[in-house]
Amino acid sequence: MDENEIKSEKKPKKSPQRRQEQKPTPPKLKVLFLIIPRQRAELYAALLQSYGINASLILSADGTASSEMLERIGLSDSDKAVVVGVVREDNSASALKFLEEKFSTVKNGRGIAFTVPMSSVIGVAAYRFLSDQK
């Protein structure tokens, strides 16, 4: 026997690999922030429910711009509301596009909207609620 035959005889047998079923990755979540005139907060919070935002936190806020600056950018007052909600990543782009459209069509409804990615959620029940999964 030569060396090549000995090496080939000593190769360990490969055990059959188990196939693991890969579960689909759950959708990621983003926190949506919406800064709008205070009198429009309830309207926008209700409109956002169609994008899977189950709960919204509405905070009162005051803008810090001077009256001169407000006039330049076409805003009438500094009484604002910050609406905070959680949206699935796959719905976030359409929600932002919807808001952009509403900012130009709703009377006195201009605002600012942006999202921030969430890195984690503690608890399956909390995740299901926030991601609108029943």
C-alpha cells in the first residue's frame, strides 16, 4: 500500500446533516416621530392606524422658532404636538409617503415626520402588539 491509499482509508465518514427548518425572520420595527400642529394630533394619530400603528403617544410641545422665522416657513403658531408610534419596517416607507402627501393637503397640517430603527423589544406579547401581529 502506498501513502495515498492509507490516507484515503482513514478519512472519517461524514454524518448526514440535519436540515433545520428556518423560521421566517420577524419584521423589524421603527419608532415614528411626527411633529405637527397641536390641533391636528388626534387626526394624524387616527390616520396612522391604517399602517399598523396600534398605539400612539401624543405629547404637547412648543416650537422654539421666532415669530419671524415661523412666518418665513409658513407656519402660524408654535403650539405643536409630537406623536410617537411604532411601525413595522415594511410599512414605514408607505406611512412616511402618506404623511408627506397629507402635509400638503390638510389645511394647517404641515409637519415633520421621521423614523428611528428599534434595536430590540423585550417580550413576545409586546412585540406582537407593536408589530400589529395578532
